[in-house]
Amino acid sequence: MLKYKDFVPEEIEAPGFFKEGRHQSFDHAVEEANKWLAENRIALVSIETVVLPNIWSRWEEGSGDASLGTSSDAPSRWHQFIRCWYKDV
């Protein structure tokens, strides 16, 4: 069965009215993916970089959300993360 695991830089500080939020670096996500791959016995199918809008919005469900919204009336923040597609061995 095909499965996936996301490595998303976590939100460190939520955005405010006049300030942007802070997040872990993309390099941190790469390190976490490498660690997980080394520690788990899987058949890796592929690795991709995914870019989605507003995954940290309080109205969204993160990287697994099937529908993420944007609006021209409000600022959108796009976030990149790593997705590993794999099968159990």
C-alpha cells in the first residue's frame, strides 16, 4: 500500500496583525527527513518538495488538507515542505 510522510517546518511564532510568522528552516525539514529515512525500514518510492498556501492558517488542516484556500483580499503565505512516498517492506 502506498503511503506518504510529510516533513513540514513547524511554526515557531504565529503571525500577528503587523508581523509575519516565524518557521523552522527548510534545511531542518531535510534533516528530519534524512533522520526518518535512516531509522525506518521502507521502500522509498519518491521524494518531492511540495508548496502549499496557508497550511498554518487556523482554518486549514495542515499539509494533509485536501483543499487549501487563498483570497486576493487577504495575504497568502506559501510554505514548502518535503513529502516522502513509500511502501512498507
